[in-house]
Amino acid sequence: MPRVRRAAVILVLAAACAAVLAAAAPSGAASFRGTVVRIRDGDSVDVLRDRRPVKVRVLGVDAPERGQPFSARAKSFTADLVGGREVLVEVKDVDRYGRIVGDVVLDDGRRLGRELVRAGLAWHYRRYSSDPELARLEGEARSARRGLWADPHPTPPWAYRDARRGRPHRRRGQAPSAPQSSLRKSVPGSAPVCSPPRISTWPLTIVAS
């Protein structure tokens, strides 16, 4: 009997662990459609999911931080492109702040991240993305000196964040010393915590710089 009870306990624990992992791991099935109700900055928006706003961080790009040149333009660009519109969010991950990380796709197939990079209003965040299309679009924007590339040596947002946090300055081309605030790999066995803020969903809110 003790051996049977032990086996039963093991089976119950295994089933519980499987359920936790399934809930924590992002997948294509987690993608959803919703209306963009808030623009936080160029690469961060709030989208309605099951009638509640959730924070979404655009995958693979990094737009200028508040206080940097072109930050306001990037935010306005995002507002013009997706503000108040229904979009498809292709969920790829959940970051340590509980934000969804994924592609924001318009009805015509355009992707917000690619459009930001094409316009010269965001960097391809190579540390977290190997998307060849983002790399190509950034190269084109650089060559055309579009948007932030009008400055031959613009400060990348990750370097700007490091400077504000008092971290040592990195040589050009050196990878950031800490993970992007929005791309933490899921930890098996630990479900992400996402507590959407209580905000009005309309009219569209654009957070002031």
C-alpha cells in the first residue's frame, strides 16, 4: 500500500507541474485580437484583452526612451498607425514586469515593429532578435539618414538606460550588460504575473513625454 500511495502522489505532482508549465509558457495559441487603447511610447502599447487592457512590448525593436531625441515622434508615429485600431498581437513571451512581448500586426499585414524601424524611429534590437527583415530595414533607414539616423551617431536606448542607471559606459557595439526590460525567457514552473492597470479605455490615451 505505501508503494501504491507513493506512486499516486508522484502522478498528482507530475500532473500539477505540467499544468503550471503549460500556463506559464507562451505559445502561438496565446495570440489575440484587441483594440489599442493606450500609447505608452513608441514600442509599448496597451491592448484590450478580454475587455481588460494589457501592456504589450513590441518584439525585436527598441524605440528612443522618454527624454531622447525622436522619442515623441516615435510615440506619435505609433499612435497614428495603431491608436484606437484593432490589431493582432502575436504573443512570443512575457517579461519580468508582466508585459506581453510580441508582434503587433495591423489588418493589412503591416507589423508595428518593422514600420518603426523602416521610418528610422527605432533600432533593431539585435540582442533579442535575429529577424533579417528588421536588420535590412534598419540598414535602409541608416543609409537614407531617415529619422533618428539623421544624427550619424545616435545614442541607442539601451545605452541611454544604462547611463541613467549609473552603469559603466560600454564600447560601441558591445552588448548590453543587463536584459532588455521586455525579453526575459520564461522560467519553467513559474507563471508570469500580469496585473493590468485600471485605466479608462477610451478616448485613446497617449502618455505625455
